[in-house]
Amino acid sequence: MPGDQGRGSHHESVAYMLTPEFAEVRELFEAEPEIGGAYFRPLEPGVRVVDLHPGSPKPRIPVEPGSLIKRGTTAAQVAPTIPERVEYLRRTREEQAKPSREHRFEARLIRHALATALRLPRPFPAELRFLYSQWRIDQQGGKKRQDFADLVAVDIERERLVVVELKVGPSQSAAAQVSAQADHFRKHADALLPLFGEVATMMGELYGCYDVLRLELDRERVDALVVSEANGGEVTVAEVTADAAVAS
């Protein structure tokens, strides 16, 4: 089964993130200012730790060694690795010759959300709450390929998942791309909606967002947005209709 279909180990990783053991692991990373903020992404084999440092030319660096925290890992096991992780991040940032505006844009949005009870900054709709970054979508068919949903959010008023494509500058393909991603979520709703319900509860507990704890996610609708940052820093949000997937 492809990695984006909600295999049981995804559920187990989400459950681990609600344990006291993970709470102590998280505190270790968040207490280290030179890490500069971390996003914890539940995956099938464990929890990936990626950096959100505003000074990174290209953030979302896996916080090595061992950026994948296996389920059951304790703070006592992680603590001795923190100095090496800090040094790894310093070295990697110094070696990043080509900055990524898109990575920096995404990291900035996630930092804001984690600091404000999962709220995304304006001009995002006020009812959106951040849930996940870089959800992998395995495309099936004659030529297998991978795609990634930049952000997955939830509309707490409509109780719908919202897939967000991030762009820096104009894009002719973004609307079709994110509409196809939203369609994929709809087609696999039986597996993905229960998982993202668990993700919403976990993120709400971790980051103090209690309006995502008892959602009944809409099984028929998944919304899509393209969010673009212009060269001057102005951000625009465009809703994408379902038929955009067939546009070229």
C-alpha cells in the first residue's frame, strides 16, 4: 500500500506524539535556540524532525543525526545527540549555496502556526488551522511518481481538509496540481480522513488549539488553495475549483 494511504504505523506515530516520552523529546529540541524551531512530522516509521530556523537559506533541513525519531524514543536517548545536531545544522546552513524562497516561505508559515495555536497568518482565511507539511502522495498508473502537498490544513467552520500549494511568484500549473491533490484526498477518504482526524487531535493537544479536537471531517469535500508570495513579500490566497485539475 502506498505511503500516503494511512497505514497503521502512521497512526502509531501520531499516538506516540501524544505520549509523555515524546513531550520530553520535543522540549529538548525546542529548548535549543540554535536549532531555531522544529517541525515534527509523523511518518510511517516514526517522527521526522526538520528545522524551521529563520536564518536558514533553505530550511526544512532534517535535524541529523537520526532525524527520524523512532516510536518509543525517550529524552534520555536524544539528549546526548543535541550538540551534534546543532553542529550539523550550523555546517549545513553554511554550505547552502542556493537559498530557497519557497522553503523559507513554508517555514515561516509553519513557525507562525505553531506559535499561534495552529492559526495561519493573514491573508489565509481565519478559520484555517495548520495540520501537516509535505504530505507524500504516490501517484499510481503507468509511470509511478511522487508528489507532495505543501500544507494540509483544516477549515474548522466547514470541517473540511484544505490542501495548500505554496508558490513564490506566478505559476501556470499550481491550480491543476493542488486540485489533483485534493481529488486524491477525496478518493482515499476512507483511509486519510480518520488519520487526519487523529493528526488534528494530536496537533491541537500539542499546540493548544482546542477547536480541532472534535471535528467530523467532511467525507465529500476537500478544498484547495494556491498561496503565492510575490517578490515584494505580498501574499495572495486563491481558492481552486475542482475542475482545475483538468486545466493545463
